[in-house]
Amino acid sequence: MSKTAYVRTKPHLNIGTMGHVDHGKTTLTAAITKVLSDRGTGTFVPFDRIDRAPEESRRGITINIAHVEYETDTRHYAHVDMPGHADYVVRSPCHAAYRSL
């Protein structure tokens, strides 16, 4: 079985939401996908699909990094939703990259 190569037709932009626990990072990510879905340029990804691990639901916090992709008329976006709890952020690859700036 052969894979079809992805052809990029729009400029690509990486976005990350990183901040304190319970400040709305995942809610913002879900809201962006909702607005773009309503405009017909994306697929809605609800909050509970972004925070989908059972432990996340039970504790009410984001533990895993989530990756969501969406598009506008002019760009393609790769959005990384980071956990807000300090114990999880410091262990993430994104934190290491941020610390090296």
C-alpha cells in the first residue's frame, strides 16, 4: 500500500497554547475549531476530544499534549495544546525548547 504525499497549498503556521492551569487553553483551542467549522473551513474538535485521556477527565486537568490541525482561507495551522500543570509542562519537549531561548 502506498501513501499519498501531502501537498501543501497554503502557508503553514505552528501555534501553541501554553499557560497556567485552568486559564482556558483547551477551551480556546476548541473554540477556534468551532468558529472555523461554522465558517466552513475546518472541523469542530470539542473540548472532550482534546482532553480525551480518562485520567484527564477524572482529575479535570490536561496531562497530555494535544495536536489539532485546522485551516483558514489563507493558512494551514498545526495547534499544540499544552498541559497547564507545572509538573507536566516541565517534562514536555516544548518546555525544553522554550527554556533554551
